[in-house]
Amino acid sequence: MIEIKNLHKSYKTGSTFLHVLKGINFSVKEGEMVSIMGSSGSGKSTLLNILGILDEADQGTYTLDGVLIKNLNEKIAARYRNRFLGFIFQSFNLINYKSALDNVAMPLYYQGVKRVERTDKAMHYLEKVGLADWATHLPSELSGGQKQRVAIARALASDPKVLLADEPTGALDSKTSYEVMELIQGINDEGKTILIVTHEEDIAHMTKRIVHLKDGVIISDSTVNQRKAKAMENV
Amino acid sequence: MFELERWQEIFETIRKNKLRTFLTGLSVASGIFILVILLAIGNGMENGVAKQFEKDAENKISVWTGVTSLGYKGLNPGRFIQLKNDDYNQTVQKHQDHLEYKSPAYRIWSGLTTYNKEFGSYRIEGVLPDFQFLENESLVQGRYINLQDQQNYEKVAVIGNKVFTDLFKGKNAIGEYIEITGINFKVIGVFSDPGGEREEARIFMPLSTSQRVFNAGDAIRTLAYTLHSTGNFDKDVEASEVFIAQLENQLKSKHTVAAEDTRAINIRSNLENAKKFYDLNFMISLFFWGVGICTIIAGVVGVSNIMLIIVKERTKEMGIRKALGAEPWSIIAMILHESIFITTIAGFTGLIFGLGLLEIVSPLIDVEYISNPSVDFKTAIITVFILIVAGAIAGFFPAYRAANIKPIEALRDE
């Protein structure tokens, strides 16, 4: 599903270049649930941004579902993001003046889905994350966990190939974190490929594979026994 | 542009951001409103001044006399200069080729006039046929004084609209007899004057008749002329200046008045006054246009400012939308579509309010020098469109920049 080879990325800060990613080789198969770990500054968020076509690599190749992602103009990048990827952010990034339902329907709007169908689909995904009753509420009227679940519903709405989550539980307490992880695990169980960037061990162990990043290189990549979030909640 | 989906999206955004929409709209609407009012006032002043000159022929030159202020050739100051028929005949003879209309007038300021039981006191003037055009009068009924009336000392009168309504109360006046200072005159015409009531409270009769019935001999009170117009305003002014100088010379030497005496013989040219007023008017309308254009510029700056703020405020939203698959163009189009929609609605609202106010207030304004303040509808529409287009252009650049920020930068924006 995801195939990256010898990926390099550096940022210019003032007059010096900050070499963030120094040759990443990495692949993810369909249906995998991978966590990318590392301390801050290890390059994990940059990697996720490149994977999410929000940022571009300086060197190396990135293939997503058999399509080489390189030198895309904004228009095509937007189309790929819309078709292939679903984003879940640490700070939720919901549009604050739109209701939960409208937020979920947003990617469908950009897919050109008609309004009635859009609302139907969005409602379906809201039900899936257990927030059907909150459809007309604004993000400001929702709790952190609820916001993140709306964001997850939104990420799922366009039926993407890959879900990319950047510290999805970073702004939540442990109980809510586990609830959100349980939801994400459920989505993975249905066959969706999921990448999660996190620096929390317990969250990482809820995935099936952990990739450790340090100073821009992968230092370890191992499959782990997935811990079910549901079990953790009861501890 | 006409996709229903985007309209829905925009209406939703507008509905959810009422204050922002209202403020944008307010700056545009008030800009247009102020412009409409300003242009209307400028226009009203122009109309008002024009009206001041409508009451007489625009190029009328009139002569009246007074008392000498300087001694001259052994004559004492304080001598009254009396114009005579001769003065008129000689001046006309001399300038025959240049004169368009000419007429002397003998007048008494108030003559008691009665018809049956109605009576009133009016200005009575004895004139020649040309006087109608010198005074810019038009006949409502009947005819004006003609040369035969003059030659035959006919006791006929042309009365103003005011006199007509006062005495006849709307009944037929032509052929009726009115009594002026005890003498019967036959009414032959009713006239109206753009100068209004004051100018219409007058009665005209042949000069010869008036001199005879008022025992004036061959005395006259004023001379009035117009010159042929060349169609070029400045040339006309020049020609009238030359004519006035010659006329003054001729009259002064005939009546033995010192050249420096400014009070014995007075000559006024409407054209020169008109020129002064038109120059003033031009400056005023220039000023109003200047202020108006500045208002529009301020409006455009206001719209651009608000667009900048909107774009800044929505940068993060743009990032989110882009992450969800919005193409850059769709973001620009969304912002522009929204801003054009708001400026259009607001612009026309301001226009309608401005025009509405004028519609209500304009008939109530009856001040000298301001008349019928109104605005050319086409001009108003054009300015609204200029504002819309300028607002769109001003909004395009920030929108374009926002649409091309990388999504992660936009997402980081707090």
C-alpha cells in the first residue's frame, strides 16, 4: 500500500539546513496498523506529512497504492488526498462554524457528492462513531473525545485507502484515549490501513507494528502483539 | 460560478458568520450610500444654480440708471440720469447686427389691478414684443404684445400666471377687461416664467401705452438686450464684454457722465454672472466627485481590509479544507464568490437606501441654489459595479496566497 525508498527531507531555518529525514526506507501493506514512535524532533510528524501529501520529500520515492507521488501540482495533490487519505489530527481540526454532520460531509463535498447523498453518508459514519445524536452540534459543544470521533468519522467519510493519525490521543485523557483507540482498532479490523504517529508507549502497543524513529532514521521496526484497547479500559 | 452546491456552501458560511458578513456589507453599503447622497447634492446645486438663471434669458444684458456720483464738465453730482426712447433707438441702431433681442421697459412697481371684485397690486411694465424672450417667458394662453399694439397705443395686457389665478380663479381671462390704476385693459395673454411666482406677479403692456397712461412722456426705466450666440460660451462672454464697454461709453457720453462714475449707469450681464456661477458650479461638482471617488476608494480599501482579515482568519480552515481534498482554485472561488455576493447585495442595498432617501427628501428640499437633488441611475450602477470588481480584485490576492499556502503551514496557523 505504502512504499517509500531512501526518503530525505530538510528544512531551511534561517541560514542553516535542518536535515530532518535522512534516508527512510519503509513499507506498509494493506490492512496493517502501524505506529511511528520517536521523541520530538525525530522526524515522525514530517514523515507523516510527506505520507499525507501535505509536504514533499527532497529526495527518494514514495508510492501510494501503486501511484508514484512526485512533483504533484496542488490540484492533483488535492485529488489524491481526497481519494486516498483520511487525516486525524491531534488538535482535531474541525471547522468550528460547521455542525458535526457538515464537518463529516466536507470531504464528500470535495468529491462532488450531491447534498442529499452526502448527508446520508455522513450520518452513517457519525452513527459508526456513536455520535448520531450529536449531528447538529457545533464542535464547541462537544467534548475532546467526541471531537476526535467526529474527526475520525470525517476521515472515514471519503472511504480512503489509508488513515493517517498524528498524535490522535495527544489532547485526550487516558480513558478517552482508549475509547478513541478502540474505535480506531475496530476500523482496522474491518481492513483499513492505519498509520499512527505517537510518542505514548501504551498507544503504540495497541497497533500491530511499531517503527522507532530517531534523528531522522529508523532504528527499529518490529511487529508486536496488539493490545486491545477495550481490555486496557478495564485495568 | 452557478453551481448550486457552492451557493449552498456560501449561504451556510454567511449564515454562520453573520457579524463578519454584516460588517463587510456595512462598509460597502455606507460607501455607496454616501456617494449617492454626495452626487445628488452636487447635482441639486447644479440644478439650483441653473434655475437661478432660467428666470431670464441666460445672455441678457440690462441697463438701469441712477444718480451721478461725480461732478463732470461743470455738472454737479447727484443728478438723476433719465433714459429716454432715444437712448434705446440709438443703441439699437449702432449695434443692430449683434443684437438678437432688444427691448426697453417702462415700469411702475405696484399698480392696483382689479377684475370684478378681485384685486391685487402688481408690477406693471410697458415693453416691446422682444421682452418675452429677454425674460424667458412662455405663453400659457393667448398671445404676447406685438408691434401693432405698440404703434396703436392699444390698451392690452399680458398677465402672469399669479395674476391670472389671483384675479380670475381659473376662469377664462382672454378677452376680459381688467382695470389697472383705473384704466381698462383687455387681457390678451397669460404667461409663465421659470423664475416662479415672483416673476409671474407681473403685467405687461405695450411701451407706448404705458408711457401714455402713466404720463411718462418718452422716459424709460431699463434697456435689455441679448446678443447673438456663437455657441461658444467663452466667445459669447468676450463679445458681451466688448458690447457692454461700447454701450457704457455711448450712454455716458450722451448723458455727460464721467467715465469713472460707477453709479449713474449700471449694466449687468447675466452671462458674466452665469460664467462665475458655472465656474463655481464646476468647482463644486469637481469637489463632490473628488469626495465621491475618495469615498469609493475608502470603500475599496475597506473591502480589501476585510478580505485580508477574512483570509487570515480562515487560513487554518483553508488548511483543513485542503487536507480534505479542496483544490486551490475551489478555495479562491469560494472566497471570491462569497465576497462578490456580499458586496453586490450590500452595494445595491446602499444604492436603494440612497435613492429611497432622495425620493423622500428631494421634493421637500426647497432652498435657493439647491433644486431637485437626484443622481444619474447609470452613474450609480456603474459605481456599484466598480466597487464590486475592485473588491473582488482586492480579495483575489489574499485568497490566492491563502490557497497556495501548503496545507501543513495553514494547519499550524492558530
